[in-house]
Amino acid sequence: MDETVLKVADLHVSFPHDGAYREAVKGVSFEVRRGTTLGIVGESGSGKSVSTLAIMGLLPKTAQVSGTWTDLHGRVSMIFQEPMTSLNPVQRCGKQVEEMLLAHEKVSRQEARQRTIQLFEEVMLPRPEKIYRSYPHEISGGQKQRVMIAMALICHPDLLIADEPTTALDVTVQKTILDLLRTLQQKYRMGIIFISHDLGVIAQIADEVAVMYHGEIVEQGAAQQVLHAPRHPYTKGLLACRPPLDSRPRRLLTVKDFLEMENGEWRMENSADASSNPQFSTLDSQINQVPLLRVRDLDVTYALETNIFGKVKKELKAVDGLSFDIYRGETVGLVGESGCGKSTLGRAILQLLQRSSGTIEYDGKSLEHLTPAETKALRRKMQIIFQDPYSSLNPRITIGEAIAEPLKVHHLVQTSNTQAFKPSNNQAIKETVLSLMKQVGLEPDWYNRYPHEFSGGQRQRVCIARALILQPELVICDESVSALDVSVQAQVLNLLNDLKEQHGYTYLFITHDLSVVKFLSDRILVMQQGRIVEQGPADEIFAHPQHPYTQRLLAAIPRV
């Protein structure tokens, strides 16, 4: 029988809140055996990361921690969720990994350098010598995560804790990282705790699964049993709210559809199977055959290197000769790996980036040589929902002010006729904002609250409201659900569909998550290295992908 490398019993963690202590982890118990992986799954705030940070002694001194666990004697390492913030931006990657070895083992700098480069090869980093000398901003997201894995493994730990290590990565990079962790686990016989909110990812790597909700483990057991025959309604809800790949539901189920607390007892609120629910029918695409947006031969180029006179010596063509149409009232999904030019394309359409060549027409009118007044008028018709609801909101102003800001910039407010506008006044603006807050599921009482008082999903609703306050015709969603838990993601995707039906919005939905784009889109554009390599109806792309790149993307989707 495999040796147990970690055994946790009755772990409790509390934090000070309003003069008292609030319990974040409530009597959690689990164990990890050598050579096996425990997947801990749950939504943000469920206590997943807090439990492992408590074991490692990384919580603030104000936290109250009790319980028992195996004394690891420093034989544990951790891979954190966001490699860009975990790596020192002013220190070379190789030196940061070396630092771990020099701090814990008696080795020379020359030996530390050799072992670091050797480990870079093991984690399949291209050109290990070059990446050893590179700064974090000079390498891709997947490469940064491999550097973090190398840093965690340099001292050969018995236990590796991976805290959401693939959340922000493309499906192909994610699959590569998961395969890499399994290979390294077999080589070093490590125990792994893999923390995630995505059951599809957990299914690819975990031997055992623990499902956490509100600080408690509500279901635990072998991965096959938990994922294929879940007993707890919360686990069933997490599985059900993932966008399906084999059907096109009109709405996604959410965890709230499955759970209800009555006198401290869990029970099923809605146990209807998705396929038998009458609302889960094929989406009807109502497309007017006159393009709202027409893009022809679009190029966007960045200067990578210039001489002392400012002349470009080396350049990167981020968008390379793209041509496509978007019709009024449809949702077009734009998919591809990080760095393929998706976001650059979105910003070029919005005139936030200058194009090198090509034409963009909006509603039959060229966007070339617009006057400032014409550009401002165009802003009312085209809006963007950014990826990160944390950084795209000003922390110094209330959410009501944030949503109202576009109306104040344009000196407009809606009249009772929802398609008309008139000069604004503060009271009329507030009434308009409160009405839209209600539509997107935000309470009117929250008007004067600040962004830090809200969850990620609530913040994304604020960003959606701010983008829609002027009733634009075209909305560009740039990875707008990729940072959300699967249950919150389902709520936001349902909201976007509801608003589209109510107001006739047209969406360009940029994402690397193919299951999301399958649920939401009428048509899909597949982008690779600045070019569109395949396009067509969403169902057709998924059923019969033609391009090898599309086939590779679909094969990499994590499935339960």
C-alpha cells in the first residue's frame, strides 16, 4: 500500500471579521498517498486554498488554525495560480529557481545553475538556456507556469500542492501542463493536491476527489465514483452547470437549480435532466443577411525592435489579412490560443488600436478617417466587456457611479422609449442605472457600494451593465467569463443570452474555452497566428472540424 505523505484531521480556520471570528474552514479531513493525486474542487470562497495554506503555515498571524496534520518537515512545495504575479518581474527566471535550491541545499552556484537548466529541460521548456536568462515578461503564460513547476520541484518535494495552476491557460497548454504533472509525479512518486473549480480538469488528473462547499467537504471518494455517480446535490450542480459539448441547451443549469437549504438539510430543488427539460432545445439563429460589421484584409503590426532613429528593424504581424462579416443579432465566437491575435482584433475593431492596412465597415460606413465627433458617436454603438472584473473597475468609485459614467460622458440618458435618448440629469441617470442593475441581477441597494465588496461574478455583472448602459448594437466580450467559477460562469452566460433576446444585441465573443463558445455562438471563427484558419456554424465546427489546428483544440477540451 502507498505511503501516506499527508493526513489532515479536523482542520478549522477562522479569520477576524467585524470584531469576531468567522469560520472559513469547518472540520476538514483528508489524506494524500505517495504517487496519487487528490483533487479538491469547489467555488471561490469554499475554503480550498485556505486549507492548504494553513497546512503550509502561510496564513496571516490573525488567522486561528486548529486540527492535526502530518509534519511535512519542509518536504512540500506549492504552485500558485497566477505565475505572472508569483514570479519576480525584475529577476531572471533561472535565478528565481536557483534561489530555492541555494536556500535549502548546500550546493555551489555552478551546480545550482546546471540543475536548474536540467530541470527546465524536464519540464519541456524550449531553449532552456535562453529561458534561464529571460525575464518573466519575455515568455508566454504556459512557459511561466512551467518555470513555476520547476521552482516547486527543484528540491524534490514529497508533496506538491497545485493551486488552480491551469485556470488562465488555453486548453492545449492546459492539457500539456496536466500531462507534464502526471509524468513528473510518476518519476518522483510525489503526492499531489490539485485545487480547481473545474471538474473537467479534475477528471483528467485526480485519483481521489474532495468537493468543498462553504468550508466543508460535502462529498469525498474515488474520482470515478464522485464524477460519474455523484451523491451530493452540490456535486451534481457543479457537473450540470458546465456547458455541454454534445448538445445546445437554451439555458445552462446552475448550482442554485440543485440546492436549497431547509433546516440545515440538503435536498434537490430541481433534479430534471438537462436533455429532458423542454427549455433545452436547439438555438434558432435569427440573422439579418445585411452585415453589421464587415472586416476586409485587416492587418495589425507591432514593432518589436527599432534602431536609434526609430526605424523599425523587426516587427510582428499580430493580425494577418483577416476578412469576415458579423450579422445583426448573431453571436460570433472567436477562439484560439493566447497570442493568436484575438484581443488585438477586438481592439482594432473598436478603434483602440491602429490598423496597418485593411478596411473595417460598421453598418455600411467605413471607420477610416473618422472625426472625433464621429468616433464618439461610434463608441455608443460598440462596447467591450473586459476579461478581468477586478482590474477593469475603478476601486475608488461606487458601482453605481461606474455604470453611470458612460451616460455622463455622452451627456445622455434613456427615455421611457428604450431606443431613445435625451440630455441627462443626475436623477434621470440614477433611475436608468438602477433599472439596468435590476436587469443584470444587481440589487438597487448596492448602488453606493465599492467593487471590493462584491464577488467576482457580481463584479462581472457590473462590467456587463456598464458596457450595456448606452444600449450598444455590437458588444465585444473579451474572455469575459474565463476567470469565473463554472457555476458563476453559467449565470453570466445565461444573462448574456437573456439580454441578447430582450435587446437584440450582436456579440463578438472572444475566448479560449471551446465549451463556452459552443453554447453561446451561432458561428465560430478559429484563429491561429493572426489568421482565421476555419469558420462556420458552431455545430458544424464541433461535429466536423476540418483544420488540424481546430481538431487539436477540440481534442484538448477536458471532459468528465
